[in-house]
Amino acid sequence: MTSRPIGKDVPRVDGWAKATGSALYTDDLSLPGMLHGALLRSPVPHARIAHLDTRRAAALPGVKAVVVGSDLPAVRYGNWRLVPTTQDELALARDKVRFVGDEVAAVAAVDRDTAEEALALIRVEYEPLPAVFDLDAAMAAGAPVLHEATPDNVSVTRKIAFGDLEAGFGASDYVREDTFTVQAVSHAYLEPCATLAQADDLGRITLTTSTQTPYIVQCLLASTLGLRENEVRVVKPAVGGGFGGKMELRPWDVCAAFIARRTGKPVKFTLSREEELATGRRRHPMRLRSRVGFKRDGTLMAKDFQVLLEGGAYNSMGPTATFLVGNFGAMLYRYPAYRYAGAHVYTNHAPAGAMRGFGAPQALFATETQMNMAAEALGIDPIELRLKNAMRPGDEIPDVATVGTCGFSECLERVAEMSGWREKRSQGPGKGGGKGLGIGCYSFITGGVFNWFNTPYPFSAAEVRAYADGTVHLLTMASDIGQGSDTVLQQILAEELGIRMQDIHMTAGDTAMTPKGDLGTWGSRVTLMAGNAVLEAARQVKEELARMVSLRFDLNVVQEVELKDGMVRSKFRPDRGIPFAEAVAMAQKANRGKPVIGRGTYTPRDMGLVTPTFSFGAQVAEVDVDRETGVTRVTKVYTAHDCGTVLNPMAVDGQVHGCIQMGMGYALSEELVMRDGKTVNASFLDYKMPGALDMPECEAVCVETHDPRGPFGAKETGEGPISATAPAIADAVWHASGHRATALPITAEKLLAALDGDDSVAGERRAEASCAVPDPRPRG
Amino acid sequence: MSLCKFAYHGPDTLDEVLALLAAHGPAARVMAGGTDLVVKMSRGQVAPAVVIGLKRVPGLGDLHFDPVRGLELGCMTRVSAVLEHPAVAAHYPALAEAAQATATVQIRNMATIAGNLCNASPCADNAPTLVARGASVELRSPRGHRALPLAELFRGPGQTVLAPDELLVRITVPPPRAATGFAYLSLSQRSAVDVSAVGVAAGLTLADGRVAEARIVLGAVAPTPFVATAAADALRGRNPDDAAFRAAGAAAAEACAPIGDVRASAGYRRKMVAVLVRRALERATARALGEGTARAARQAEVTP
Amino acid sequence: MKQTIRLRVNGDAYEVAVPPWRTLNEVLREDLRLTGTKRGCGDGDCGACTVLLDGRSVTSCLMLAVEAVGHEVTTVEGLATARDALHPVQAEFIAAGAIQCGYCTPGMELSAAYLLSRNPAPTDDEIRRGLSGNLCRCTGYQKIFEAVRRAADRLKEAARPDAAAGDPATGGPAGGDPSGGGARP
């Protein structure tokens, strides 16, 4: 393997383990004497718990613990530790339940059958309360209140404003206002959540859990149980995807740890798919009203963006979402004046949380669809309209963020070229025999800089230990949940130290064994933040070894020494140098055995409120609409994206493709359908995420920039592209059929109804969904 | 969730199966492929005290084709066996289309056609084509055996005329007829994994360039497979053309009684019946018109 | 309620006492500790639990363990013959970048191995159909399609009469078994 892995298709470092089935995920683990946990969930959306009787469950042979809310410390938790009033969750309900699925009790028993049997023996009397299931009902005067501290059910509001809005609209030749609605969708990671807790003699906890944020889980679990932070060790094993859905402390973590402390036995909880879909986190449904003004020539003048987020029963990551929607609403284009107001509203639904692209898929479905509508009205090609207004390097959202590198215009040009846009789009809507193509664009953050978790530690950290046998140990809390960060971080280390990938051994995602801290995997932060930490640690090792070798060969340490091909040597006289291993030995001997260790950290400073740097991209989707059935097939998706310098092209492709799958589901088929607070389609049969037969051909090119803030110039790629897909498909559906969708998903049924001018169908479906349960599976 | 607790019997002979059924009555469930029963048991929708597995009984999974007697499927014939059998591809392409539309590769490797029928789900993909082809089923019990047209097997969603001690042992499909073609089309939001929101089997026999006889059977739009008799009969004597097929589609849509659920509204299902009936009749006509056309259509549509 | 059953998994015989309501998935994972077989939904929808039963792909979550008696079960642990002798499907999944979180991977690989055992030269459409019973949320499937194409090519290469013994470095099968290399059908 090359010693210069940056920019190459380096296979995953955990590829062998995953390909052979030997990679261990939480539910694969089992310990002697381990108890199996199960959760009792509320069957009603909003109720006071009048009476709870666990005696029969506790008496069942094999049951070792039955826990209810009053057993646990009454410490509320939530990710927004910076603002404690936003922390509104308890692991188990104390007085009332707020959504169907709210956790009420936990049982641990010698086996799963017994635990499930015990759940059935717990008696709960609920005193029903009126419930609210949509924004309007929740915000109406006199609406039922979910949390006493929030009598209007609006838990968070955020504003962003710059420029003279009235003047902007006043000077506009063309102003339009549209309202968009987007639905709840599931992360649908393939590995359901699981957690395994062990306690030691002092009651200290080791929690192995399917998480993307070990540090957050560590801190919140400790405070919830009244422990000090480091009396909890969180270990992240292999994680089967997260997409934002595994970045919080969850009730099963608390219950497992609590029961392990009480019984002294290891306890494991594993969720079912039904629990995941029916009660798990989801993407915020939103209603977005956007008013936008243009000059006749297409110059953007002003935008007024008002957004309501349906948060469900608890805040979760809602405060971040409420801000980010407004941030993304101001991205991509140069708005001389902009105003955003967002409100996060409680309802009696399962809470929404962070999800891939966080806030951007909603904001950009509205923004991009509206751009396409405006282009049509102004008679300007949508790509031309975008080019006219595209953000450029150095642009800013005043007091919020500054754009560093920006290849957006190049992305637009490239995607137009790749897709044959100008020729294919010359035909008007509905003229292509059911075929059409459309465009959507994105920008996304490369890590967040706002310290909502209020961590006193660095945002990322890494330690590099070089050994005299030529191997190197990399330790970092950064969490690979499938995106491939372990591989990229090792690439960065190998590149910087001039060693091979197989020379590196890695410990990651373990709060006791890796340097503090790391905020986890979210906001596309790992490559940039942990990557910079690794780079800094590697440079310390490099410097020490270079000094040794320069002394021995009398080289200029600053200009002349390189670490390459496993050697530490002169750049100009390669014979003047020694192997990496020897250099380490030399350094240790020279320092009385002191190990060669580099320590790096990364914490952003003076980078606004949002991110060190933004990615950009443009996407064109081609579709085929069956006019008679309303079925849309996506046939091809072209993406041109600026993710800075590409560190691993194969991994970048994989992220883009994954975003397209998720974005396409968002556009056409995915939706958690709710009825009276219950999720009607809580199975993969009826929650329709795209399969192998649905996927279009995907073609992607990188418009490379070199971002000075990213390691080797890199920016994010794992989340941004998802936001372009839904507006691109919606625009293509318009081009193919003439129908402009302002609500997602564009199901076959809704599209056909729209094309037939039939307004009743969507309403009819909703009404009927409330009175019919899906058929059983038609199998043999 | 864990499955409900039950006693399992895996008898070696059909007589033992029937004896167990007679002994346990409604407390027992027969497990063929198990792909539906296991899900129902894990979700607590059924909780049989006894499960009688058929996998060990030899011969139940056979599939025979005879140009005179037709096609015979045992009660353990897997969906994939139908899909892969050359005689089915050659003479019963619509059956292969329905098999292809059933769930996923893995489920087709486990699930049986008989199980798909006995579950009596309104959206079972294999029922409409078999009903349209005039299939009959043989039911056995310790009391004897009886044969009945498949259409008479179904009583409602999840309900059949099978007595608690009866087992569906064989499905017989009449031999192919000259100048006759059948087709099955289904529609769902997604391409695989899925259940069909609407399924349409259509067939016709041509004589002197006109429709001599037609059959239209709909799935997922009524409590049981819906035989659109009037819509099919109105085709008799007409040219097999667009106008005739549109009329048949409209008539079938009018006659059926779909419900709305999370998969589709009643109104959408009805509209889709009209579209799919017309398209299925077009494809059936192509098949009726000649082997060459039929083969091309088969190859285009069915990939095992 | 437990009964002792004999299972054959990856060529090995196991005797295990299980109640009849245990699925093959549960017994593989919990009793035999073959945790490479995953459980993604328990409904047979996602395919993460796919194993081969006498060479045919099935979802182990929908099969009772007692019904696997008398059959040969192949799990992902049985695909490779040695640490450095991966099944071509496994080797190409790694090389093509077809793996991200890895949770769908074992089931996906078994579906791919099953497809290639029946159709050594699948078209792109046949690959998609062959994998349509396995959901993936990470990769968008593109790299998985590519891996299967490459595995098919490699199996074809290995099946040529003049092909030399397999290359241990790349995990190609020694000899010419087009039906799925290390898989035991």
C-alpha cells in the first residue's frame, strides 16, 4: 500500500471485519450473567399516569429489576446543555406521557422472553389528556399544554436578519410568496439502537452503545445518575449507521446503566424495528413560508423566511434545527436583505431530532423550488438565475457566517454540462413524453462551531504514539458510524508521517481510552475537526523525528527533512536518512526512553456562529413520470460538488450516493404516516425507502477547491448533497408533467391527483388512513 | 419481539399432518413457508398453541406440468419454484409475473403459493392470476377430500372456507389453450420489498380476430380476489383494441370495492384498476396472438 | 419446552437445545454466537439476516430454527475459507467501497453470492433484482452493484479452463467453481 494515501481510493480499514461478519455491533455482544431489558411504552399520546403497578411483573420468576420514573433521579437531560431550560427529557415518564411510545417502565430479566412477559404484567392507568398533532392545533389559543414551562407550546424561537428588507422588496420587480410543507421521515439506519451497561464495585459504569456521540452520552448519563463524568465510560463499537438519530442520551442507556448499578449484572437493551419507526427520532416536519423579491433581470433583492418546525413531544436537537433552517435559508445566494423567524413547536408526536443535512433539506426544498418557480415566471433558465446570484468566496451572512472557499458557480456550470441541461431543458414542461429533468443545489456546514453542549474540552482531539517497531497508535474519540472516518483519519496520519496504512493501529470512540474530547459525529465535522487534531498530533511526532534525523545527518530541519516511504530523510539527498522505526528508537534513546507522542486538538475560534467552512454543490435529476399512474421513476442523477480537496474519492462517492438514496426517498416515497398520534407504517414494508431497483444511475464530479481550514484542503461531503435531491426531483417532475409540487413526498397518488385536477385524493387518503390499518403481509 | 410460545410438530407424512390438525383444531396453525405466520406471531397478531410444519412431508413441493392435465402445484411449492420453472415461463407467463411481484428474492425462496392463497390477504399477488386461469384447489382432511374452484376458497380478508381440520394439498391450473393469453400487472410505490396496492390479472381468448372470451380478476381492491365478470363479458365479440380495453378498465374500476389505507386511497386504487386492466389486456392480447410475441413479452417482463 | 436439535452451519454440526419458537436468526446469533448474521427488522423486509439454506437465500428471522434441521445453513462466517481467502464477493465489496456501516453487508453478500451461484453473468438489471430483497441506507447501492459486477468477472476469470490456481492475495477461488466460490451451496 502506498505511503501517500491522500486522494486515493483507500479501502475501509474496517472492511475486512465488516465483510466477514466479524465486526461487533452492540447487540452482537453478550456477557456472562447478562440481563435482557425491555421497555414499556405509552400507548396513548397524552395522559397523566394515574396509577402504576409493577408488583406482578417484579414477582415473575427470572425478573431482576422493574424500574419506573420515580425510581430514577429526577434529572432532566437534553443535548442543549448550554441552555438548561431546553433540557426537557426524563428517561422514564414521571407524571405524564407525551407521545405514543414515551417510555414508562423498564424491565430486566434473565432472558428476553421473560422480560417481555413481565412488561405485559405491568398495569398502568392513564388519565387521558387532550392531545395536539399538528402545528395549528398546538399553537391555537387554549391548546393543551405539553410542558408546563412552555404554556404556548413554542419551545424555541430564532431570528436572523440583515439588510433592509422593505427596501429590497420595494425595489423588486417581481415578488412571490409560497408555502412549502415537508414531512417526517426516519433515519432508518439498519442497526436498531442497542446498549449494554456494566457496573463495577464502585458503581462506575461502562456503557457500550450504538451511538455517534460517546462524549455526549458519557456526560449526560453521568449527570442523570448523579455520577461524575469519568465515572461513566462510553464505548462505541461498530455502529450500523446513525444519520443523526444516535447522537443523544436515550432512555435505554439510562435504564441499562441504572439497572446494572442496582443489580450488579450487565444489562442489554435492543430495540425492535417497530419501536424504531414508531417511536424513534425523525426529521422535523415543517411548514415554510418564503417571500422572495427579484429584479427583472433575476437579481435577488430580498427574502423573508418564516418557518414552523414540528418538534414533537421534546426538544431533542430542535434548538439547533430552528437556527440552522434560517441559516440555510440564507445560503447559496447573495441576498441583500434577509429576514428569518423560526419557531419550534411541541406536539404529541414522537420527537424529531437531528438528521442528515439537519435543517437544510427542508430549507433548501423551499428555497430551491422557489428559485425554479421564479425562473419560470421570469423567463430565465434556472441555472442562469442561480449563476447570477450564486455565493462567492468571501461572501457573508452578516453576524452569522462567512463563506470561505466556494466552487458553487463552477458546480452549476459542470452539472449543466454533464447533464446536457441546456439542450434537454429547452423543451417546456410536460412536452417530453413524461421525461423531464430538474435542478436543486446545496450548501452545508463542515462541522459546527457553536458550543451548545458547553464542553470545556477541545471539540476534537487526537493522540499519536510512535513506536520503535515502526508502528503508530492513533487514539481519538472521533466516532466512525459507517461514514469511514477511521479510514480518513488514518489516511491523514499515514500521509503526514510517510508511513503505510497498515503501520497504524487505532483506538477510537472510547471515552476512557482516548483523549478528551470529541463532540461526536454530526454536522459533517469529523474529517475537518478530528482530521485537524490528528494532523496536529502527527506534526508533533514529525517534528521530533525530523529534529533527530537532522542532527544525525546535519540537515536543515525546517527545509530539508521529509517523512516519506517509511523513511525520515533529506528531501534532496534521500540516502541521508533512516527508517521511521529507527528514528523513533533514536528519539527515545536520546530522551531516556520517553515515548514519542504527539497530541493534537481542534477547537474553532472566531469563525462566526455556524461553521469553519461550507460545501457547495448542484444536482440535476432526470425522471420519467407515468402520466396514467403518477409513478415517478428517477432515471439518472448528476452531481457536481465542491467538497474541498478530495481525500478519498471512493468514500466521497459513497457519501454522495447515500445522500441521493435518502434524498430520493424524501422526495418521492418516505413518510412516517401518523394517525391519532400513532405511526401507521412502522415497518420497512410500509415505510418505503428506496431499494436496489429504485436507484437511478448516479454520476458525480468534484469541483475541487482547497480549503485552508480543512486537513489537506478538505470540506464536508456526507450531508450536503441530500438537500439538493428532493428539489431537483420535484423540478424534474414539473418538467416532465407540468405539476409543481410544494409538498413532499410526491407520491404517485398525490401527483396523479394533481395532474387530474383532483384535490380530494390527498385529503381522502388522510381521512381514510385514520380508519384503516394496513393489511397483513401477502405471503405464503 | 419474541414469537409466542407454541408446541411444534414436524410430521413426516400427510396422514400425520391431518391427524394433528384434527386433534388440535383451531388451536393449530399449519406452517408452510412461514413468512407470514412468523411475522404475525412476532407481532402478537396470532398465537397458536400448536404449529404444524409441513417441510418434512415428502412430495408436497412438487410442480408438474402436463399439456393435457395442466399445471399441478403441491402445497409446499415455493413461489421461486414457480418463477424458475421452464414450463411456467413457457405456458403460464402471467403466473410467473405474479410470482415475481411477490415480496423479495429471499421470501420467494421460502414462501409457498398455497400459503400465499391460504393467508387470504386481499393483496396476495398470486391469487388473481390463478383465479383468472380457473385454478382449482384440493382440500384434504381425515374426513376425506374435496375440490373446489380457487375463487370459492376465499371468504374475506384472512378468511377461507378451509375447515379447521382441512389442508390445501394441491393447486391445479388448467392446461394452456390456443389463441389465449394472460398477464398480471401490479402497482406499488416502490419496486421491490413491496406489497401491491393494486394487482390485475387479465386474460383473453381470440377467435377470428375478436375476443371470444375474457377474464379479469383484481387483487387488493376488495376483501377477496374480485372477478370483474361484467367487464370481462362485455369484451366478448369485440375487437381487441384500445377502445374495448378502456371500456373494460372503466367497467372493472366501477365494479370493484376498494378500501383506502396507508398504501393507497380507495379512489387511487379505482383509477389504477382502469389503467392496469387496459395494460394487462394489451399484454394478454400480445401473448394470445402468438408464441413469438409472447416470448418477447415474457423476456421483457420476467427475469428470475 | 426446549428440544435438542442438530443444525449444520458452515459445514459444522451443532447440537443445541432450543424452544420451538426460536427463529434461526436468534439461534445463530444467541446460541451459536454466529453474530455475523444481523437482525435489521425481524419482518423479512430488510434482508440483513439473510443466510443460505441448501444454497438458497432465505431470511433467517422468518425461519424457525427447528425447521432448519436437516438442511445446510451458510452464514457470512462460512463465506471465506480463511482469513486471507475471502469469497470474491467479500473481496470486491471491500475493494469497491460497497461497505459503509456494514450492517447490511453480510446479508447483501449472501444475496450476491446466491445470485452469482445461479447466474454467473448477471446483467445490471439482474444484479438489481438479485439484491432487491436487501435494504441499504448508506451506500445508495451503486458501489454494491459495482462490487457484484467485479465479483462476477473474477469468478468468470477463475472458471476459465486455463485459469491458474486462485490468487491468495486477492482472495480468488482456487479452481473453477462458478457457483459461488467459497459458498457451500
